[in-house]
Amino acid sequence: MADLSTINLNRLITFVAVVESGSLTAAGERLGLAKSMVSKHMQLLETEVGVSLLLRSTRKLALTEAGRAFYEASRQLLRQAEQAIEQARTGRDIPQGTLRVAAPIDYGVMVVAPVLTQLRERYPALKVELVCGDSLIDLIAEGIDVTVRLGKLADSGYMAARVGGMVRLLVASPEFVARHGMPANPQALAPLPCIALTVLRQPATFTLEDGAGNHSEVRMQNIVFSTNTAYACRAAALAGGGVLRATWFSVREDVAAGRLVRLLPEWSLPEGDIHAVFPASPHLPQKVRVFIDALKAAAG
């Protein structure tokens, strides 16, 4: 068994920061250290461990085989240490440390970023890191404390808390409507040019319901623009590219300003759910708990 007394465990924090940041300079900026100090820590850590962890070149850093295994173990150790500290502080109303949150781009920008900013004002000892993207990520692999997911959840070993509902609607630009006409019924939608968000399970198929409880399944037959981000879909719709199935929070200002027009307002799409998803743990960190509560308040 290794003698831990010969290893400065604080260097593990620097090592993980170097790997995740991609360079000594970026790690130094993240930790508030000079590049030369970061380099010295890495050299001393390799001496203490007794193996080479990093391959250095003029352009980039890469992990050795031993370095990859050491990184995974180091990251897990640091996460467990952070959770142990949070658990020891249970009952304190002062979340501390870094809260790492992931969210879809549009929801992250419009809703999550303001919520996190307000949390920072309330809890000055808390730091936040927001990662925005419209593809699913591995929370454990990416070191994320909590992610926000819209719509139906996929089966996973994670825990989830519903934070709100999600209203969706069909929109298009006034110029698009002027060229193609306002659809009179769901069947008239199918042949129209369509903008599709590819990360959806069924980007071209959806069900509409009217006030009388009648249902109509629509399969869009003419996808002319597809992309993996909701922000790009909105931009294409604003430019007159086609019919878009959008979330209300992402287009409500456009609809209010007349930049987008709602199609078939007497028909509605099923309401979806918004969840906060986090790794299963016997103890939910206080920083995650206060974020979930704040997101519920914002979504409500």
C-alpha cells in the first residue's frame, strides 16, 4: 500500500484542473496560480507518485496510460472528499464550494444563468460553473453536480426532481406565413417546410389536441433545416426558414414582439416536464438542494 504521507494530496486538485482545462495556463487561471507554479506542482506530483502522468509538447498536454487511471481515481477521490465536507456541514444554511450545473443552451441562458447568479448573491461562498449544451452528458464522467433536462427522462441510475412544466407551441415568422399561408388545420402543417431539433426522439412527429379533446398526429414531411441546438432552430425560424416546434420560454418574447407568429393557437402540444437530475447519493449536497429549490421557484 502506498505511503500517503509522502504525497501532497493538494496536488491532486491541480492535476485534475490541468486535465480538465487542457493546459497548464488554463489550469492556473482556474486555480489562481501562475503557470510556473502549476508546472512545478505537476513535476513534484510525478516524483511523489513515481510515474509519468502527463505527456508534454509545445502544443498540448496528453495523459499517459497511468495518468488516465490516476486522473479517474483522483477525480473520484476529490468528489468524495467534497461530499464528505458537505455532509459534515449538514444543517448549515451556507452552501460552499463549486456548483457545477449542466443545462440545454436556451434554458441555460434564459433561466438557469439568472437563477445561479441570484444564488451567488445569496451565498457569496458558493461558486458556480454552468455548462450549456443540447446533447445528453454523463454527469459522473463530466463531474456535473446537477443537470436540467427538458421533456421525458431516459432510464438511468440518476435521481430526479421535477422543477416545473414546459409549454410548447408551433411558430413561424410573419414572412413565412405570408409566403405559405396560415395553416387552417393540423393536416395542413405536414407539407410545410419544417425546422427540426435533432436531439428530440421524434423531431418530425408530434400530437396536437384541441379544446374539445380531439387529437391529431402530425408527421412533418418536408424537413428543410435540422440542427442539434434549439438556439439555432429559433434563429432559422426568425429568418423565415419554416415551422418550428418551440418551447414557450424560448420564443415568448419573439411572439410578443411579432417576430414569430403562433400557428394553430386553438390546438396545443402536450405539456412536458422539467427535471433537475443528479447522481444518486445518500446525502444531497446543500448546494444542489438550494439550486433545485431556486429553480422550482423560477419555473413556477
